[in-house]
Amino acid sequence: MVNILLVVVIGGGLAQLYWTLALRMTGALHSGPPSYDMEIWLASALLAVTFPFLIFFAEFFKFWPASRSE
């Protein structure tokens, strides 16, 4: 339960931070249909940070604590 709460809080915080940064870095992006420019920028930026963290976690910690120790 704590892990789920942390994911929601950290993920929501990063999304808000990136939304604010997008306005400063790219200027005005259209949010919503038909092009979803802001949402596409936000998803790309979040994935650019998330995937390297996943690789680091997988290799350095060997998926701890998600994996079982033998």
C-alpha cells in the first residue's frame, strides 16, 4: 500500500513539474483534441525519465524488492 501511495504522489508530482516546465520550455502547447500536443509532450518527457530509472533499478538492484531472494 505504501508503494502504491508513493507511486501516485511521485508520479503526480513529476507530471505537475513537467507540465510547468513544458510551458517554460516550449511555449504554449495546445492541450486536448484534436492534436493533444501538451499530453504527447508530457508523456514523452515522463518516459524519457522513467525508462532509464527502470533500467538502473533492474540492473543495479536486480529488481529488489520485487524479486525473491533464493
